[in-house]
Amino acid sequence: MSLKGNVLIGQSGGPTCVINSSLYGIIDEAKKYDFIGDIYGTIHGIEGVLNKKIINLRSETDETLRGLTRTPGAALGGCRYKVQQSDMDAIFEVFDALDIRYFFYIGGNDSMDTADKLNTAALRLGYDLRVIGVPKTVDNDLPETHHCPGFGSAAKYVATSVREAGIHNASMYTSEPITILQTVGRNTGWLPGASALAKSREDEAPHLIYFPEKRYNIYQFTIDVENVYRRLGGAFIVVGEGLKDENGEYWHAEHGLVATDAFGHPTLGGVSEFLKDLIEKHLKVKTRTIKLDICQQAAMHFASQRDVNDAIAVGRDAVKTAILGLSGVMVTLLEEEGETGWAELDEVANVERQVPTEWLNSEGTFVTDEFVDYVRPLIRGEVKVQIEDGLPSYVRLKKSFIEF
């Protein structure tokens, strides 16, 4: 089942703090096989192929490669490029010139769409290529996998931030009683839901959580907040960025209009300011907002070791899956640490997995024990980050570009 040739690896979409662990897993596993020659990396995903920005990953030291498992960001650089059919000739010219027979693409929903298109094109062109998708997303919204690499660490950071900021918020109830913390996640509420891990007592943050999976009445929202405020003296609220009203319109968007990216996804981010203005107008109390934004994706200093281990595992198993002769699939994670399977790319590409409604309370303002039991194992273990002069120290690839 082995296929002699070279490997090309790309990273795509927004980075997580463990995306480089998957890169390490692929490289380290590929080195074990004599029939695999050069191991290349494409800079900024599929755009790097089109721009012929390819580096030799075999020239990197073992120390640097191991250091990837403790380094945030995308070492090869991510991208948000929607590949077109008109790009295929140029892409496969590069593949042919470099004798690429194994292509591994680390990313989320849109990246799996790119991988699926490349696999389809290879079959149409009769080009012998094995394409494997490697999951990555803090949003945890890829289907067919128990969880996604990147989510556990982001969930750990969100829950920690809510616990710490919640203590701060409670100490300032007399002057700044309301705090709204906003997570990323587009149309899914896995990260807002993870904030529930911070709560160990009824009066602790978070008090209310709002999910993109539900539709909310704005008047009811103000009542919910006021009830908590009157009872406790303040309120800590966690919201997903993609909240919608009863008509399915985004809360922060004027007349429901919102910009979209290259893949047609809404460009979100203003819901916390919208809700802050709403609370201050109706309740007449000072309200603060917190946007974790890219910090929740890059917080390697408090990442989940379980997350790192799972990210390495999907990288290694991507290589093993390709060597078995499979193509057009994405490696998946099972419930137990490090256990993997696979799913067809066309069943994963552009599909969002949302939080099951049965894992939310009847009001849609908190999670059930089932949600907490699902998330808690994914945040366990701490990564030993190297510290120099009081700050984390991370590695960088030397990026030896090849000419062809």
C-alpha cells in the first residue's frame, strides 16, 4: 500500500495553540518510512503552493521540531483562501515538480473543503496522490469527531479567564456590577459553554451563558440579567459571537446585515458591545466587556496537555492512514485520549457541528451536567513551557525555501 514520493504539509485557517503539535506529529511519523523522501511545508497553506513558497522541513533540527509542541501560532502560517477550480492546474504543476504523493492539510471546516477539492481533482487528473485532512479548530465545530484539537486548550483558557475575571467582577459590584465576556466560535457555542467549568458555587461566575444555537428575545435577555443583578448585586455573562434574535438576525448587525469572508462566513465580533449598550440603557448600571479574541487561540502558557497529546496523535495517524492507502479522509478523535478514526472529507467539509440542544437548560442560558462531563477531560494536564527572563520562550522554523 506504500507509495514512493514526497510529503507536503500545510496549515490553514486561524491557528490554535496546538496546531503545531499536529505538524510535529506528521513530520516525526513521516520520517520513519524509507519510501517517503523529502518532507516539505507550504507557507500560508494552499496560497504557498500557488506562490511556490515551499520549505524543506527535513532541514529543521530535532530540538526545533520538538519545540513545536510547546509553541502557539501556525509555524507554517495559516490562510483563508478559497481554492478555485481554476487554481488546480497551477497546484498540480507544483505537486508534479516536487513529486508530492502525500498531502496533509491541518485545518477546520473550510480547510477540509480545500482538501476535498484537491482529492477530487487528483482523481480526475489521474494523479497518484493521497490527501488527508487533519482537524484543527478552537470552535470544536467539525462533525464526525468526538472533539477537535485546539478546543480543549481554548476551553481551559476561557474557563480560567471567567473564574479569575469573575472574582474581580464580584469585588467591584458596587461600581461596575455587570461584565460580559465574548468568545469566538461563529455559530456554535462550545466555547461559551466551556465557561461553565469555572463555576463551583451558585453565586460564582458565569451566571448566564448565551449560545448561537438558540434564538433569544432581547426583552427576555434584559429580564434575565436584571434578575441576577437584583439577587446577587452583579452579573457575569458569557456570550458566543454569533448570537441571534428570534428572527435569526445577528444581534450586533444593523438590519441583520453583516460582512462575510471569502468562504461566505459572517464576520462577527460586535455582540458584546451591543449587549453592553442594551443593559446600560435599560438597567442604568455600568457594564464592562471582555473580548478574549485571539488570546484564547494562542494561550500556550496554560494549554491542555491532553489537547497537545491529541493533536500529535491526529498528525501521526494522518501519516499512517495515508500509508494504508486511504485518501480523501479526515482523521478523527474518539473519546479516549489519543484514539483515532477517520471520516470522509465530503462528509466534513463546510459542515458545522453545534452544541446539542439537550445539553442546554430549558431557557438556553446555561449547560447541563452532560456538557460539563464532556468538556472536563479535555482541559486536563498542563504543558511545561520553557521560560526565559520571566516570559515564555518559543521556537521558530528557520524556513529553508527550495527552488524549483
